[in-house]
Amino acid sequence: MPPDDFERFRRLVLEDPALQEALRETTDVPGFIALATQLGEERGCHFTAEELRETLRTARREWLGRWV
């Protein structure tokens, strides 16, 4: 995924409480990924579900690395 697209979407989410709430309401990872991909696409931020899944895995590993 072009790093700019996901980073741009991430910034949009941080600035928009409605987007935050929509993503927060998802109850499972597949639903979150599907919704985030759709919302990103609607805003011109192009990334695939697999690219987002890998981004989540990387973030999780980094977070765990701080605590283990």
C-alpha cells in the first residue's frame, strides 16, 4: 500500500469523531478491516484488506515489544 494513503486515512480518522465512532462500533477484526478499507476508499485512500491486516500485525508486535 502506498504509505501515504494509509497515513492520510489514519489522520482523517484522528480528526473525525464520526469516523472514530464508526470504526469503534465494529465488533471483530474482519469487520473492522472491511469497514476501514471501505471508508478509506470512499475518501480516496487506497489500501487493501491484506495491507491493513499486515499494518495491524506490525502495530501489535511493536506494542507487545514495549511491554514484554
